[in-house]
Amino acid sequence: MAELNSPGTLGGLLALLAHDLRNPLSALHSNVGFLETTLAGQDQDSLDALSDIGASCSSLKHIIDNLELLGLAVLGERPALELGPLSLWDVTHEAVHRLEPIARSYGASVVFEADRKLAPRVLGHREMFGRALGNVLFNSIQNGGSSGEIHVRLALGANEGIVQISDAGPPLGDGMRRSAFTADGQLSCKGDSKGRYSRGLGLFAAATAAGLSGAEIRSAPHPERNVFELLARLA
């Protein structure tokens, strides 16, 4: 087993595992969609069960994507991804729409408050920026408190476009604002009520994907709510 001590070998194996897991998951997701169409208008309990299975499939895909990001982090190399102009409104809307089934399964809702016409364009990698957003949203869904309502807004900084995600869950503790986005930090957060730990590598994967997109993620101080911000250079 000595060869597993090599970061290159371990990172490559994690990437292969993520690839292999996607095939059966895609089949499951496709068949759930087919059954929902076939059973439309029939037994509601069966439809609710299918909806739950679909949400679980979406959660598994999210975790598999993060497994791939872990493989890249273990390799210690950043692939040469081509960055280009992105509509901040479009990529945020896609992430919100993708996480809606998972939010419903947690009894939560995501409120996207932004004017498409006023949204800035930023420089980034569409898939990786979307993965970073998805991980932050997933964290807010899991830890968002009893109100179950997550607010997503867009803002314009001096040189960057900003996606702001806030929820009513416990804010990250002062000592965790930076460490929660690291691998060691996520492990230590698991037993802390203010650690914002989430399944599927959570905030560590969000920071990894953000970095691959040339973006930055941070926890913003707020007296009452937990606030995450994803920043990308203006295009």
C-alpha cells in the first residue's frame, strides 16, 4: 500500500472514483425523472417518495463533485482552467435552481434577490464558480436555522462582483472565519455548534472550487446572521 503515500496516485484514484460513481447515479436520476413523468396525477405518497429520492440523488452528485475537488487538492496542482467573462446573475441563478430540490428536502427556501439588468460580469470558470456557490448554499441549507430561509444577493465592489449568501443559522465563530475553509478546519468544526460543518467536504470544497475559478470566498461579520461572500474580479 506504500504507493498510496504518493499525492499524485491518491489524487488520481479519487478522481477515478468520482468518475465511476457518476455513471450509476446518472442512471438513478434519469429513472426517477421518468417515473415522476409516468406517475403524474397518481398516488401523491409515491410522488413524494420519488421527489425525496431525486433530492437524495442531487445531494450525492454534490458530494461526488466534491470528491473530485478533494482529488485536485491532494494533487497539489491547479489545472490550467480557462477563465472567461461570466454573468454573475446567470451563474448564481443556475446554482440556486440546482439546489432548490435539496432545500425543499430540508424544509428550507432560497430567496434570490437581484436585478438581472444590474448584475455585473466577472472573470471566472463557470463550472468551478458554480460549484463554489453550490457548496456555500448547501452549507446554509444544512445550518440555516429554524427560519429555513436563505437570502442570496449580488453586489458590486471596487474591483469585484460579489455574491452574498446569508442565513439565520449560527454565524461562524471568530476563530473559525478562516480555518473553516481548510481541510483541517472542517475536521475540527465537526463537533462545534458554530463550526458550520457540512457533509461532502462543504466549505473546504467551496474554497477549492473558488480558487480554481480565480475567485475568493470569505465569512463576513454580521451581528445576527451568518454571511458568506464569494468575490470575483470584474470582467
